[in-house]
Amino acid sequence: MIMKPSLTELTKEFWSKGYVVLEEYFDGDLMDEYNEMILQHYGHDPAWEHTNDFVSRSGAEVVPWFPYLDGNTEFNTINNDPFLRDLTAAVIGEDWSDLYCMCMFSKKGSKGQAWHQDCPPENPVLFNLNRLVYTHDITPEIGGELCVMEGTHKKGLLPAGVPNEDLEGQKEFLPKKGTVVLLHGHCWHKVKEVKGEWRVSTNFRAIPSGVPEDVTDVCVYRNMRYRFSTEEVVEERFSEAE
């Protein structure tokens, strides 16, 4: 592990930007173990779990896996890391809760994930916290860069428009193995096209006290709002140009 900034510094940075990055935080050997476990689960060509309509319209070409739902507790080593839990408490409050652990696999040639907000931003206190852990290097050859619009956790609704297009001012990240990214669920973010054989990341989502567990059921994309529990578009979105 590398030297860690103070919780105060990291919390201030998070609430200023909507995210904070811990470069190469977790041990590389530990990440190799998790990466192999994840790849063994998926194989090389896993089937899409969402409907074809959702995949084509959302531009979110990822295959999710929720290991805890399968009774897999091996991810507890990451989830129970003391500093990560202390940082989570500093950022979203002492009485926070784990929401779920979600691995995300992207195939070669997939679009990645289009711009989105994990949950509707109309109520600023109802949000999730993404804690993204990277078990392998994300490189230019692999693709799948993480893109974030800094400060947009305080700017309300993601504007309607082209789902995947680059936005002026976007920050792009190529996280290295062991890196952790804490990202506010209202912050506009996307993942770029995957060029390599595969790309994986794992999201240990959390919520502040008082936030309902279904807060991420409705996701906001530039062209729609989508409810996962019922697999339906609950709002079509159009830009003024349309």
C-alpha cells in the first residue's frame, strides 16, 4: 500500500469534485487473486443479462455479477478494509450501510457505459456512493477509460443528448491495478469503448443513513430514465435540438 492522505483531505476533495482517487491502494498480489476469480466466473464470452433493448438504448454494455447473492464472501477482504470503511464514514456519515457488491465485465468491442447518473438527482440527499476497485490495469490498449464530469454531483440532472459522446471538460482516468475510486452517484460518468479482450471492475456500493436500498433502481441516461426492477423505460428524454 502507498501512503494515504488524511481522511479530512480526502473528504474535502470528494465533496469538491464528486470523486476521489486512491492510486494503487490495494496490494497487487491480492488484486491478481480477485481478478482471476472474477474471470473464472465470467469466462471469455458471458451472455448479456439485460434485455437487448436496454443494452442498445442505454449504451451500457456490461455484464453484472453480484457475488454476495451467490454466497461468495471472498470479497470481504476488500469490503472490510479498515481505511476504506473509515473513509466511507468520513464521506457519507458514520451510520452508512453497504448496498451491494457488483462486478462489471465488458467484452472486446463493447461500448462500455454511456453517460449516466446512478440515481435521480432531484433530491440531493438521496444518493449512492460508488467505491470502484480495479483488479487489473486499465490501459490505452484495453480501453474502457473512466470519464467523469467534475463537480456535477452539485449540478442536478444530466442533460439529455447523445448517450456516449464526449463532453467538453470531461476528466479521463486509466486506473492502475489496486486503485480505488470513490464516486458520488449523482456525478455524471461513463466508461469508454473497450478495445482489449476484456475489462473488469468491482463496485462496492454504499448508501448514507436514511437512503432507501432501492435508490439505484432508476438510472438516469441522456436519452431515458430506466427502472431495473421492472425492466422498463420510465421516461424518454430528448435534447432541445431534437
